[in-house]
Amino acid sequence: MAKTELREYRSKRDFSKTSEPVGGVGGGEDNRFVVHKHWATADHYDLRLQVGDILKCWAVPKGPSLDPAEKRLAVETEDHPLEYLDFEGVIPEGEYGGGSMIVWDSGVWAPMDDVEESLASGSFKFRLAGEKLNGGWMLARLKPKPGEQKRNWLLFKEKDLAADNTVDILAARPESVKSGRLIEELIEKRKHSGPLKPGTLAGAVKAPLPDRIESQLATPSDNPPTGDDWLHEIKFDGYRTMVHISDGKVRLTTRGGLDWTKRYRDLAATFTSLPCRQAIIDGEVVVLDENGISRFALLQDALAEGLGHKLLFYAFDLVYLDGWDLTNVSLQHRKELLAGLLSAHVTGRSAIQLSDHIIGGGRAFYDQACEMGLEGIVSKRASAPYHQGRSKTWTKIKALQVGDFVIAGYTVSEAAEGIAALALGEWEDGELSYRGKVGTGFDAETLGRLRERLEPLRPGAVKLEGTPKDVIWVRPVLSAHIHYANRTTDNMLRHAVFKGLREAELSGNTSPVERKRLISDADLASIWVTNPTRRLFGKSGPTKLDIAVYYALVGDFMLPHVMGRPVSLMRCPTGKPQDCFFQRHAFAGMPASVATFPAVNSEGETKTYLAVEDAKAYLALAQFGVVEFHIWGAMRRKLEKPDRIVFDLDPGEGISWREVVEAAVHIRAELESLGLFPFVKTSGGKGIHVVVPIKPKLAWKLVHQRTSDIASKIAATAPGTFTTTMGKENRKRRIFIDFHRNARGATAAAPYSLRARTNLPASTPLSWADVESIDAPEDLNYSSLPGLLTTSGDPWAGISDFARDLPALQAARK
């Protein structure tokens, strides 16, 4: 339908010259409308209503009026593609409709009668819900004069609450509802802008549009470089993003190469009006706070809530334009070309912004960034080409040094009767080392809250070596955000300032499933541990009793995911990492409450496996030196038909936590497109587990093969990001999608299981919104998680209710 009805539209335009969309994608049932203000040969307004996969259009020379007595001529024009709803920019002179165009109004509309019948009869009534136009409207077709080819209608407002004969809406609201700019701004800039000529720049190479260019990355530095060959820009706190433009189609990809066009919602459409056919623009997607400073937390909120209109793209480099590879062009010339490309499209309210810079004066610029509370600065050599990957021609320095340090103790002020300073520590090779005190950055309210949090942590604390005598020691389970100037020769922090506690926050369980209480107060009171004060993983680590208490406190959340499943255990009887071992079969001295059952292993041998069938067995294992619980993806009584599958995202060298999160979000979308319902949890290490409940219908071998096909399909969507091949060499700068945990006998860390490493992080189930807000997964540990769960609940409650059939991907098999 769209191809036929767009034939006239396309025949009038040369898409190698105009940035108007080619169209034809179609889709959507939103009934959107737009009114364009169009300064061309004859100035007018264009009303466009979405009808199916196209826009029905009328040119209104005098524009719409809110006065029902004003009837305005509306000339029916050719159908336009849906992508035109967001078009705003300058159509080149000499092209059809050449001139400037802004989105004067937009919103949704609804017909009062059948659309096709109304259009055929010439009496078309409809309602608008826009930012400027609302209420009932009517288009009435005029009888054509002899020989007249144009299809003329009258547009007028109906008498209702939205009618107003006292206001000229065209004069009162002349601005674009999309960018906030006036059409005069586009006209003025068009007068002063000339054609872009990338081929005239030294270093430009004629080349086809590449599918991907790897982002250039800045090298951390302690000081900004000096000299006038360096440009200095603000360091943003957002998602690094590459914009790929190709003949009206726009694709937005992350630093890791993942396609996030849909996730950024309407942002992609803002690039369709740029005066180019092909381009690759490097920049950052951000959300600004009330002071105009980018804040990652605000960006996460906007993405989670679908608030695409809050997103801004700060462009800072242009690496390809209209057939020319610009990576070997100097940065200074690339930025000049980028400014020219954006000149007619950037205002204070537009979604695309140019990341400006200063030349030289890096130290003063850095000092100003610190004073303003910015993230820091990025310095770039003006004469350098674009270097894919990490490079020393780009450097970055944070506004003061920032770190998270463990609160190991505190001192008190007798005069103020409160905390005077915090004693800070830092984990080093599994041991906690003293890093000095911080005594500034607090207010009275903060000091009071800190004391309430720290005093209960005094029992069981360990004194650090080389520390003052006046420190009151606490168990090292809370961390603080600290700004500091530098470190002394003995690694103490200088000029430290407290900026707040680093705490994980969980948004809460929205599942309607009620949590059953599985562990009683009697169970908690009966906790008994041999060698309860023995410390695990170093002199500063938790005790055996801490572990037993943790499992008792999270038991109501963890047990539903463990009970009735075969379990394997990680035991650490001495507390030394080298003495930990894996136990999957029955063992001597095992608590009598732990269930056992026979099963045949992969070698055809019958072995006795373990299972947790009740709270008593669960607590007995926790008190027996068990640190980690690992579970099968099947229930014991239906052992050959798995009901959960796991995609373990294992990052290779050089992959940051944020990139793993991006990958998990991408995989979620791919799995949902297959009709599956994915859940997410931290692995307890550097990775993420994406877990999918499935109906227990298929045997292990078939489940393993189908998850292999799914993993391969996902990896093919971003081969530069993912690999499904084992081996350390294959994971460099990539994420291994481990689907082998879906083989018979394989296990994965159970939800809420601790992991046998420093500070005992937990493999924590999260909501998809929460996984993006977690900056440090190790903060979800044996100390913090029980308290968080009492207020948030289990985001996986009722996970089995979302089980789906595991699809077969025949096309993925060779």
C-alpha cells in the first residue's frame, strides 16, 4: 500500500539532494498528526494526518484558525511517508518545495466517522489533540471548477471549548513544538551557509559508508595537556553513541556496537533533516539537570520511563560524510565540517547539540569544570586524525579524583557529641588497607544518620594496621563516595571530601504474587555454626556466622528458587580461598536434612545428587560452611525436562560494567522478539545472567541446541560485541554468551547465592530498571542485600508464571 501511494511523492524529489525521508517503512497505529510551517515559493502550512501507513496531506495557505467563522482554503496534496511526521529542516533550493520547514504543531487525531467514506463524500470531521490545535475540526471539499485539477477543501474549527475567536494562534505561537526555534532562524542560517565539501579536506578518502567505526577512546590523565594544538571539551556523563545516516534512515549504536535506535525512541528522527545523504557522527546521549549538567541517573530514568523527548545528543566528531571517509582528516577540520552540517539545525532547544570547545588554556578550563561540578574535561589534539580505540591524542581528566572507599571506622567529637571523621579503607589483594580519614563534606543531618548506621556494625570489627588509636572500628560493609586531590607516598588520601554513601537501591517488586514465609522465627533462633568467628577471605572478611545469618535472612526470597532442584555447593571450611571446593554429590558428615537422590551422569554412571527440599535443609547447609549454592535448570522430580534457561554474559578483557548492562538490555529485546520473557540478575562477579522460564516440555539435548541457536542469532546482530566461542582469546573486547549452562548436569549460581570472593557479593535478581541503575554490583553483598530485600521484595516472584515454549530457530541451523 505504502509503495503505491508514495509514487507521486518520490517522483517529485531527488533524494541525493534533499534530506527528506524516502519513506516506505510504514507501521504504527498511533493516529499521529503534524502541521508543518513551510516557507517556500509560497508561504503556507501543511496539515498531515496519519491514515494507515501514509500521511494524507493538505496545504493550508493562510494556516488554521481557532475561530469557527474563519474558513481556510486547504489544497489536497500527494501522500507523504510516516517518517515526515518528524521532518524539520531546509529543503535545498531548486528542489520541489525548496525552503525551510518546522514542526509547528503535532499530536494525535481521531476520526468522527469512517475515514474512507468521509474522504469519498467530501465531508471529513475529526478531532485533534495537539500542543496548539485541539477539539473538533472539519474538512469540506469544494466542487471543482471546469478544468480545475486541484482538489480544494475548506478547513475550519467546530464550535466547542477549544474554539477561540480572540486569539490568532499563528501569531501567538509561531515556534516549532519540536525544537522551539522560529522558521526565521532556519532562513537566516540558510543565507549564510554554503554547500559542504568534505572531499576538499586533506586526508579525506573516497569510500563506501562503513557498517561500523569503532569509537575513539580517551586515555585517563592526571593533568590537562598544554599548548594551542589541544582542544578541550566538557566530559559528558551519558551513553557514547554513533549516529549512522544513510539515505533517510538513521541508526544509533552504542560504544559496544549495539543498535539502540528503538531504545532512544524519537531521537533518531531528529537527524533526518540534516543536509546530507550519508554521515557517521560521534557523540553522547545525555539528559541535563536543572543546572544544565549531564547526569547519568537522569538518563537512566528517561530511558526506563520512555521519556525520549528529554534526550539530547551532543555531537563532537564527524568521521564520514557523503561518500568521504574523514578519519584521516585533522580533528580541527572535522569539527569545522560538523559545525557546518549542524548549523541550520542547532538551537538552544533542539535535540541535537554541538559540543563546543576551547583552544588551549586546558588548566583554566579544568579548574572551571571543577567549580561548576562537571564530570571533567576531554582534551583532543587538534591536528590528529580519528584513531579507533584507545588513543593518547585524546585524554580525559575527572574534576578532582573520585573514588569509593570502605568505611572501616569513625572518630567522635566530644564537643559536638557526634562523628568527627570517618576512617577509610581500600581492598588490596583481598585485604583491607587503611587510607586515612575524611572529616569534611558532612552536615549535621548526615552525621546523625551515619552514626545510626555505623554503631550497630561495631561488634565483630577488626582494627586495621597502622591506624590512629582514637578510631572506633566497624565491620567494613558500607562504602563512601570520596573526592580527593591526590595520594601521599604511603597511599593516604589528601584533601578528602565526603560526597555520600555508595548504596545500592532497588525499586521494589511489582509482581502481584505474595511472598510466602518459609523460614520461621524458630528457624532463625536455632542458627548454630561451628567456629562462628572464623573469618573468610582475609583478616577483614566476614565470619562464618555472618554467612549463616545472611542465608537465614534471605531464605524467604531464595528458597522458592532452590527448593526441589538439584544443587551443587561451594564449601570453604577453612576460610582460605585456596581451600574452597565444589561438592555436587553426597559427602561424609552431610546434614541429615539434606535430600539425596540417584541420577545417571553424562558418563552413564549412577551418582547420588543433592537437593534442598525444605527450610531446615537449607539452613543446615548454610551453617555447614557452604558459601555458594548452584542449581540445575530443572526440578528434581522432572529432571529430564528443564524449566529455566540461562544466558551467562561473561565479559572479556577491556569490557566495562556499563557495556555488559547495555548488552543485557539488547539481549532482552532479542529474546522478547522470540516471544520469551527474560529475567535478569548479577552473576556476583563481572557478568550478568539473563534467565528465561520455559515450559518443561523438551529434553536437555534439544534445549541445549535451541539455546545455542538463539545465542548465535543474538551474536549475529552485533558480532563486534558478542561471541559464542569459548576461549580467552575469543573474548578480547567482546562478551561471551555462555549458553552451555543449559546442558544436562550444568549449573548456575542460584538467585541470592553468595560468591566466594572478597566481601561476599551476591548473585542478585533485579528488575530491568534496576540493573541499569547499579554502578557497582559488588555493593549487593552479604551485608547490604538482606535490608534491601525487606523493602523491595523479590523481583523474580512468580517467575514460573511467565514460562513460554522455547522456539526452534530452523534458519539458525546449518
